Amino acid sequence: MEWYEVGIGLLALLMMFITIGLPIPFALAAASLPFLWQIQDFSTSLVSSELKLWGVWIDYILLAVPLFVFLGELIGRSNIGPNLYQFLHQGVRIKGSAAYGSIGACAGFGAVCGSSMVGSLTIGGVALPEMIRLGYGRRLSSGVLAAGGTLSVLIPPSLILLFYGIVTDQSIGELFIAGVVPGVILVTFFVLVVLVWGMLKPGDIPSREEAIKMTLMEIASTVGPILLIGLTITVAIYTGIATPTEAAAVSALLTVALAFGVGELTRAAFVESLLATMRTMGYLGLLLSAGVLFGFVLTYFRVPHQFTELFLSYDLSPYLVLTIVLVFYIALGMFLEPVSMTFITLPTIYPLMSAAGFDLIWFGVVYTITMEIAVLTPPVGLNLYVIQGIGRGSVTIGDVIIGCLPFIAALVALIGILILMPSTALWLPELMS
Amino acid sequence: MKERLQTLCAQFERGAVWFAGFGALIIVVQMVWISYGVMVRYVFNSPDRMVTEATALLLFPVAFAGLAFALKEDAYPKVTMMTDRLPARLRHMVEILNMGLMLAVGGFFSLAAVSATIGSFHSGAASEILLWPRYLFWAPGAASLLIFSFYTAVRLALLLATSPTSED
């Protein structure tokens, strides 16, 4: 079979399975197996699968995944996240503090958790009812919280960056550090969006908010845990004291202690966190295993290599290639969630980006921002539905979508900055090395 | 028939929770062990030579222990925009087809895992540094995949025994 027959056949089969509602990990495997059996007989394909499964899962780097997922679940089920929001809302007395507090809390949450949806769910669960009670506009409230959740994906630790590093064989530590400066810029952009929103629509931000003054002790107990966990992860990786997996384990253990100590975590919530981690691992376990088979079939038929050569034969400028790839991801992100997209598309796309002359650490950051846009774009924008669900009828999906638009513009602007100044992402990793 | 299938399904769901609990316990062990490894390396200047390989080997059972639990909790991501618009009877048929495909994929991976467990038991294959037998890690993975496949088969049988109208 020719490489393009395999590429088109695989893609058609995959799209057909996804369209009929087959869960994505199964769709990936079901699309790969007929092509695998073109190369090998059934018994050889079993042996290949054994080797692939063992090879992919006996991986110390991958061990960071369940640990970071567990850490995020612990924070989500304890009061650590909501407490941070209360401080940023009540402890900082400025007009619009609940909106700025939401961004700050999402950023703080992002520094300890790598999942966008958990970020929106945890901070949104506390902040959305509070903002609506205080008289904030529904579109602003829902938009800031849906978009705020995406900060978790860029600010380390990030599960998307982790998976990107695994698929493209890039340093997880460098990828995490590369996300720091763009993450800070994005927080600033989100704050500016709220500021401009307040100027254009003053009615959406109440002029006065009732706030109870917090004592120093209360402030320490609300900000301290996030600061401690976030610093443990970042400093350990940045200084090379620990590998990302070690940083994940130590910070997860620290989170257990803090969640029980100051986060009012109950024993039942602890068990729930563990089971929720296993629920995520169940899906990731099969997704990664199926992704390896998919990758094996693609590589055997040299699809990524031939695809890259074909693309480069058109002699397009690197930035046109990048634009096509970004538009492709933004369009695909309307229908697929980021983790699945990573395993389905990256094995073919990253060789092309590398051949076009882009730094793969830099592209990892740009790719992650497009994934952030993906979770904010309908019809399959996970964060949109999370916020609508939390709103319990007080916000419509239309409110959330319209509310997200200026924040999506901020994400696009950040991609523009990264293209104009790649050092925005690469400066810290270069300093580190 | 349908009631017996429902009872069987409930039993597999309990099994799925136990398997997930087993995987969760391993995550706790990995978290504590790796943290201990970091501590002894820096505090006592005596690195734990087992931790890296041992915890990496333990990831293998964790990867598959939650498969059936994720199915029970409907945690697998899917796109249902098209199927939601289908009439009940057609949607039911698509659900049967999907469950059949899930069983086929689960069955293939189960076969591979069982074959690897038996193969590594007979060959005596072991890990590179600690020389821990590989079958000890393949076996829980194979058991998780098998429970997933049986659970999927029961869910498929239940779907076949249910008419689309009684579902609605």
C-alpha cells in the first residue's frame, strides 16, 4: 500500500468511528488494527502490541501523569482552590476584585494543577455564583472563568505539555519552564480584557463589593498552600533538584498533607480523588496504548516522513506552514478534546514543524495555546459546558461563548507575540540550560 | 434473562471499582516511595537504587486498572453530535455497534496481555536492573483488560436484550 492510501484510509476510518460516537481511544485502535494486519498476521500483531504496550508504559517520565492528575483532584476536592479565590476577592479591595480574583485564582490553581477543566470547575464552582450575586455581567462572569481555566494548561505543570513532550521526545522540564513567561503574559492579557470590558460596559462590574477584611493568619492559610505547592514544582524542576516525576510525587505528597491540614479535605474526598485519578488513567491508559499502535502503523508506512516531504515540496514559507497548522488545530479543536488531538495528530505534525525550522520547545508552547482555544470553541469546548453546568440555569451557553470571545482574542494575540518574539518562550529554558 | 444480565453487570461494576482501588493504592505507594527517594538522596546522601525502576514498573498495572471503571463512569471522551440527532432505533443500533467495537478492541488488547503474561512466565523475562519477573506486572494488567472485556460483553448483551423503546 502507498503511504497516502494508508494516511487517507486511517483518517477516514478514524473520522467515521468518531462520528458514530465510538469513544476516541477505541476509535484510534479500531482504525489502526486493520492496517496493522496488512503488515503482520494476527499472532505477530499480538506480539507487536505486547512489545509496544510494555515499551510505552514502563516509563518513569510518564509516571508524572497520574501524580499530577491526583494532585489536581486533591486541590479540586479540598478548600485550597476556593480559599485562594476568597483571598483574591476579599483580601484585595479594588473595583472588579471578584473578576481579577478569578483570574488570579485560576493562575494560582494553574501553578499546581495541569488540567483546564478541573481549573474551571474548582474556581468556577465558587466564583460564578459569587460574581452573579454581586451583580457582575453574566457574560463577563462566565467568560472570565471559562477562559481562566485554560491558564492551568499553560502554566506548569501542564498535562498537555507533558503529553506533547512524550510524543515529540522533548524535555518535559524545558517545556514546563517555557510555559512560565507566556503564562504570565496571558494572565496580564486576561486582566486587561476585564479592565477594558469594565470601561466599555461599566454596568457589568459593580462599583462596590461587600468584602470582609481578612486577618494575616487567614491570608497566610489561603495563599500559603498554593504558593508552597507551586514553588515546590517550579523550583524543583527549574533548579534541577528533581525530575518532573519526582517534583510531581513530592508536591502530591505535600498537597495531601496541606489538603488535610488546612484544606479541610475529608477522608471520603481523599478516596474520591484517588478514584477520579483512576477514572482519568483508565481513559489515558487506553488512549496512549491505542496511540502507540496508531503511531506504529503511521511510521511503518512512513506517513509522517512522506507527508512532511510533500508539504515541503510546495516550497511554502515556514510561517505559512505554521499558519496552516494552527488553523487546522483550531478547526479540529472545535470537535475533539486536546489530549486525543495530541495523540492523533502530533506524530504527523511535529516532524513537519521541525523540518520547517521551528524549535520544538517553542512549538510546544504555541501548540498548547491552540489547545486552550480548543477548549473554548463550540461545539466541543469542554470549559464552556463546565461553566454553563456550574451556572445551573443562571448563564446560557450563548452567554459563555460570547463572554469567551475577548479572551480567545487574547490567546490569539499571545500566539502573535510568540511568533514575533520566540524568545518569550525560549528565554527561560535557555537560561536554565 | 435481562435481570440476570443486570445482576452480572452490577457484579462487574463492583469488580471495576475494586480494580480502580488497587490502581489507586499503587499510586499512593509510588507517590510515597518517590518522595522518600528524593529525601534520602538529599538528606542522607544515600540514593535509593530501586525507586526509579520499581516505580516505573508499577506504572504498568496502574495504566490498565481503571479501564472498566472509566467505562462504568462513562469517562471515555466521545463526539455524540451526530448520534444525538438520530431516531431512537437507529441510535440504539449505533450503540450496539460501538459496544461491539469496544469489545473487539478490548479483546485484542486482552489477548495480547494474557499472551504476554504466559510468555513472560515461561521465559523468565525480568526487568533490567532489579530483575523482577515481568509476569508480575503483566498479570494485573491482563486481569484489568479481561475484566474490562467481560464487562463490555455484558453491557453489549444488555443492549441487545433492550429494545430502544424501553430505553426511552
